[in-house]
Amino acid sequence: MSELNKLSPIKAAEQFINDYFRDCQGALLAGSVVRGEATETSDLDIVIFDKHLTSSYRQSLVKYDWAIEIFVHSPTSYKHFFKLDFELARPSMQRMVSEGIVIKDDEILASIKQEATDQLNKGPEEWSIETIDTKRYFITDALDDFIGCSNRVEELFIANTLAELVSEFVLRTNKQWTGASKWVIRSLRNYDGVFTDQFVKAFDMFYKNGDKNLVIHLVDKTLEPFGGRLFDGFSLGKN
């Protein structure tokens, strides 16, 4: 099939369900094509609910010139993945279901979509003081390594760790969902665009010319409302 005649995302999803999951009870098209963020390498994310299944599974295929990722569940097995994603504070399953465009529905999707939306709106579980202090310690440890390191190769990987720790800290201490890969920056921007610009500028400056000052300042400003850097007196696992 030529690019000119390639099926639209919705038509391809409808065709896929008709060809391979005709007897399912519900199907949703989700992902970047639904959000209007598709690129040349974007695939189709299709969530499928089938009462004949006893367990969930995920599969990757190429059909109709589309890369397709399917997430197949029974009408109840999705709850396990909702729980896992909630505990990780990375609600990928909830997002897919909540934002998904209905492809097929035997009157089961309304309640599932509402459940997903309610969880997204509620936000992740709030961090305890103990968790915040533990995260402060690990950020401090990474920052000290970053400041003291003079090996460019090692600096790059320490910076990566620091960026991940700081982004998680900012989001979780503000009861926001986190993410992985591209969803890190998307989650930050959804929360605070001004901070996100500062975050990107600081790490971009380091990656481009090795200047650590903006990163150090950003980390210290992030930790300041919670008592700043933490090393002296920190204990983990002591009775």
C-alpha cells in the first residue's frame, strides 16, 4: 500500500479490529495519533477488551503499512495494570483508556474510561516525609558526584541520573504524575511550563558546553523548600 493510499489511523484500527478481534467487547485507539502528536515513526496503540481472555498480553505487529501495538485485556484484568501504573505514578494505561477513541463498544467502555479519568484526576499517592528525605539524599549524592567529576564521559551519565531524580522529585512533591522517556518532559510541562524551561535550559547548557552552574542552581532551588541538600545524619534501614 503506498503512502498516498495508506489508511487513516482510525480506519486502520477499525480494519484491524474487524479482521482480528471481531468478537471483542471493546476497543480503543490511543497514543500520539489521538493526541495530534504523531510523527513519521508513530505507531497505533490499540487497547482491546475481550471477555474470552483469561490473562492480558501485549503484542507488536505491522498491518496495513502501520506499526501496531495492541494491549489486550479481559473486562477486569486491566485493573491490575491500573494498580501497577498508579503505584509507579506513571499512568500510561490510564491515559490510553481515558483519551482513547472508541473503535468498538458493547456498552462496557463508559465505566472503564470513567475509572481511568477519575484516577488521572486524583493524581498519585502523596510522598511521605521519609520518602522525600530519602530522595533528597540521593539527589544530594548525585549532585556531589556531578560537581566533583572532571571526566566528561562520566559527567554525562551523572547528569542523566540527576535530571531523572530532579524531575521525579519536582513532580511527586507536587502530587503530579511522572513519566518515562518523552513523558518526563511532557509531565513537567503539564505541571509548570516556567520551571520546565529552566530545567531544559540548565541541562542543555551543560550538555552543550560543560557549564554546570545552572544545573547546580536548579537542584539547590528545587531542594530548598524541603531543607536543602541532605547528607549529614541521613540513615536508611537503621533500627
